[in-house]
Amino acid sequence: MFWYENNEGLAYLLFFLACFFFYQGGHRILQRLMLLPSAPLELTVSKQRVILKLRNGDIIELVKGLRYFSDYAMKSFALTGLDMLGKKQQFIFHKGQFESSERFKAAAEALKMFA
């Protein structure tokens, strides 16, 4: 409607906003479904570091500033820290991405030392 009423600037703005929210929403959905290459697949916890293996084959070691955050319903938890290069990394783990709820609880218990 704005395009045909010689208000092209508003039409371009609305088209840009529609594309922006479409891309951001798609990225969020793909991230939640763990389909992106940066999605973690394996989690190895020790006292000094946490090692994450990603879907694309990369391995990230969180060695400094490790922090563990969980929600009250225990449906997900987050892990933040600095990797070997000093870059801050953040990961969110959901209950459904683990094979069973016992494995999810075991991972959460192992990470509680970083709370």
C-alpha cells in the first residue's frame, strides 16, 4: 500500500524490518533446535576446565571464569567462560538435548562447582 502511494521510504523501512525479524527469528529457532554448526554435542567436565565438542567438529576448552547458571524448573542451564584464546563463550543446554533426564541431571550436578 505504501509503495503505490508514493511513500517508498516507509515501504523500504517496513520491508527491511520484516526481513530483519525473519532472519533473527530463524536463527533463534535453529539455535534452539541445535541445528547450527556451533551447537555443542559433547560435554566433558573436570575441576579446572570444561571441554565442549561442537557439531562442526571444533573443540572448545573453557578454562577461565567458568560460571554455571540454572533455571528454577531445571529444564535448562547455561555455561559461560573464557576459552584458550581469551574469548568469552556462552552455551545453553536444554533437557531435551540429552539422551535421558538422568544424564541431564548428572551434567548439571557436575557443573554446580562453577556456580
